[in-house]
Amino acid sequence: MMKIFTLLFIFNLLSPLAWGKELQKIVFSVPKMTCPACASSIERELKKVEGVSDIDINIGSKEVTLTLKDETKVNFRQLIDSIKSAGFDAKLKKSAP
């Protein structure tokens, strides 16, 4: 019985890959992000956006990388506006499936 639950859990984790759907990654440049407090305020705002599944913030490179679980529920303008509401300007650096 435990093996079935383990297999279901693993399948659930890999389901986007199993069905051939890749999650979209988007990278924004945030030039004035300089400290952990900056990163926290940006992350707090981005967590409010429906459709974002993962947020990776790198203060050193001044980049915010987002993984979208459902790109139909979010657009670039909405993401940039969320970063702006944290007090920072952002521009799209790259987007990949």
C-alpha cells in the first residue's frame, strides 16, 4: 500500500513532465534590489499573483526568476506591476518554456 502512495506522490510531482508540459520560467532584472529586505518585499508581492509556482531571487545578480504553473492566469505586466508595488523597477530579461 505504501508503494502505491509513494508512486502517486512521485507521479504528482512529475506530472507536468509526464504529460509533456514544461513550466514557463521568466527572469526579470531588478537593478535596485540590493538587500534581503528588498528581496523579501518583492517575494511577498509576487506570492499574491495567481499562477506563480516558484520564486527564486538572486540579490547578487539582481534577478528574479519565476516559474509559472499556469501561464494563462498571469501576464508580464501583472508581474512587473507586482514588483513595482514592492517599490522596484523591473524589466523582462528572458522567458523560456
